[in-house]
Amino acid sequence: MSHALFSLSPDLKALREEGYYLRVQAGFLVMREVPYVDGQRQIRTGTLISSLDLAGDVTRRPESHVAYFDGELPCGIGGTPLAGLVNNSGQHNLAPGLAARHFLSSKPECGYADYHEKMSTYANIISGPAAVHRPGLSARVFRAPEQDEETVFNYLETASARAGISTLTERLTADRVAIIGLGGTGSYVLDLVAKTPVPQIHLFDEDDFLQHNAFRAPGAPTLDDLREAPKKVDYLKGIYSKMHRGVVAHPVALGAANLTLLDGITFAFVCMDGGEAKRQVVAKLESIGAGFIDVGMGLELVDGSLGGILRVTASMLGKREHVHQGRVSFQGGGANDIYSTNIQVADLNALNAILAVIKWKKLRGFYRDLEREFHCTYTTDGNQMENGDRE
């Protein structure tokens, strides 16, 4: 991926051809072995880091003029800090395996035209004093490029680096996720999970993607798409594989005969109707130690308007009993089951999915989770949310 980025972006290509030791890591442009003078007037080498702005696999003009430096405080030839360069010092954990101790700010009047200008300018400012002590010394070390880092995406994920949350995003890399049921809610779950670095996303649904599904799922299928009546999982994989490499389609209904397909799954979103098959799926997930979130939606048409409740119920090792104490229905509907009605609306499907994915991210430490609730409901009338079954 970064090989294409360096070959297609003239500014990065020029930096590498000029001998700068560069790689792309977690959405940052990293320049290693930049020489500098420390406070004791000793020559050392450090790492210069910048966020990246991209259009696919080509760089854009840098929006930000700031950069980071990992090393001791860079100084002038006399060992005094370089004036006007270091904005602040402290531990900046940019991404797993990528940290910096100094935040730099050197802004030209019109900003930087490209990354060649930005990175070479910072490198020259930092290494200039070292070249005075040792003529000819520079950041142009002509090292062979480092091996590209592995990624589940088809293009660089720069959103986390841009927001400064790469370390948090890394916490989502451990799960092999299953989405069981790709109706309205399940398809929106996929839309959100596909934007995370989970290595695999397994889709389970035997149904075709039909006209009514088009109005309950993210995106906008063409008339030709609908005429083909593809399987839901195949249609959605075709969309999200453009972004995420780990989407796996299973055009089947899960049941006693094929539950081994869930082996290796570490977390599941259960977006299927109640019934014996759902009971079997939950039992399988529990037996393999997987966490899961079950979602439900019950809407009723009363006096000319819709009202109802959305439900998100989580289950993890050590916290499962509430699932079997009435929080999740395995009866497949019935007059007393508020979640049995088949009224589906795209915005509420999306909200149900959002609440479920937020809870998953809480369980993985991405979001703060003070209450540790394992059951949550949202009532449309009054926007009322209630938490229950706290850990």
C-alpha cells in the first residue's frame, strides 16, 4: 500500500529519491535517523513525524503545518533549544509503537505546498546545527525502505491519526467479528464495523437483497442491482470489500447443522429474529467464549404514529445470566413480545446499530464505560434511555 503511495505521490517519491529514510505507519509519515544536537552538544538521531492528508493513494497538500519529533530536545550548535520550533514537550502516544516527545510548529506564511517541502524543511531546521559540528551530516541517509506494515484496509486509514486516537483504535484489532442477520440493523452494524481494523468480519444471512431491503440498508443500490436479487451477504460484501479486506460472506442461515462456522469468532452481533435457531447460536457463542450483543426493535402503529423501544443486550464471559432471564427473547415472537412486530424504519435500524457498536467499543476500552451496563433500551417517545444489568 505505502509502495503505491510513494510511487504515485511526487512529493513522497522525491523525498525517498533524495535519500530520506521514510515509511508510513498508522496513517503518519515517519522520517527516521534525523541528526540533531542535544543539550550537551552531542550529535544524536531522532524521528520526525507528520500526519498525512490523502486522496486515496495520493497525497494532498498538508492541511496542518505542525509535526512531532521523538528524541531529546533538539538544540542549536551551542546546546540551547532551537528558538521557535518546539511548541511543547511531553509524551505523545500517536499510535502503538509510535510515540514522540516534542510537538513542533514552524509555519511558513503560505503553509507547506506538499510533504516534500514540509518534511525537508523540518529536517533541515533540526539537523542544521549537527551539520555545523560535522559537515555533510544530514537526514539523507539513503537507507533501503522498510517493509510495509500489514493492514486490513485497501487504503490508508488516516482518520485515527488525524484525530489523535490511533492508540485507542488499535484496541479493536483483536476481534474476529460475526454479524448474524444482515437486515436493517445488521447492515448498519457492518457499515460501522467495516471502518474499524478488525481482521475479519463474517456475515451470516441466507436471504436475498430485495426491493424493501434497499430502503432499510445503508447506501443506494441501483435498479440493476435489485433485478439481480443477490444474496444480502454477497451484495454487502461487494460494497464493503472495497474498503476492508477481511469481509467474509456466508449465504446461510445458522442452525444446529452449521454452527461450526462460528468457531474462531471472538465477538458477534446477533441481529436475527427469535426462535430455536437463535437459542442455538447464543449457546454456541457462549460455549466458545465469545462475547456478543443482541439487538431488538419493537415498533407499534398507534393513533396514526409510530412508537416503540430499541434494545441492546451485551453478554461476556462472567456476565451472561441476564440474557437467559428475559432480556433476550428466544420464542420467535408472540403477542406479549414487544420486539416481535415487523415494522422497520431505516433511521431506527441505524440507531440500534450505532448503540450496539458503541457498546462493543466500550467493552474493548475504546470508549469510557463507567456504568458497565449490559442492557440498554431507547424509547422513541421522550428520547428516554435506560441502563440495566450492570456488572
